[in-house]
Amino acid sequence: ARLLAELRIGALVVLGADGAIAGILSERDIVRGVGLQGDSCLRQKVSDLMTAAVLTCTEDDSVESLMQTMTERRIRHLPVVGGDGRLRGIVIIGDVVKSRLDEADMEVDNLRHYVVAAR
């Protein structure tokens, strides 16, 4: 919890000794632990609180598919893995929203240019 607060982030991807993704620890995991066990959960191991069944995406996935996955599964953090299964990065819901807003802005600009050119 301290590291999440210090870094001002909402989740950490947990890697095993072999470098493979072992889990993800999010603010939600910590809040759930506090809700169920009280503040004693803050002294537990990360592995006791983290979500072990981690959904991932690849660098080739579309923003649309990421948005669908994140919305349907109600998750805000999605680790990105390469073909070798190794962690490449993490996509957060804010990245997806920003991408969609940028697309919408571009569409509006294109429509404005079209209307101006048609006059």
C-alpha cells in the first residue's frame, strides 16, 4: 500500500522469480482485504492479497478490444505481454479513454475540414 501511495499509482504487477506474471496488486485488492480482515491485512504478504488470475493483452490488441475487456471485466489495469509471455508494460483505463478522445477529436477536425471545403 505504501509503494502504491508513494508512486501515486493504482496497481503493481507482481513478477515471479522466473520473470513471469504472478499476479497484480491493486488498490481494490487492498481495500477488499481491509474490509474483510481489518488493518491486519496490511501486514500480510503481497501474494496473500493480490489477484493471481491476471487478464493480459498484447501489443497487437486494438484499443476497442481493450475497452471492451476492461468494461466487461470491470478492471482498470491490464498488463501488456509480448509473444514470450513477458511483461512489456501496463495499460490503464485512462490510456484507453485518452486514445478514444483523441480519435473523436480527429474525426471532428476531419468533418470540419470537409464542411469548409464543401462551401
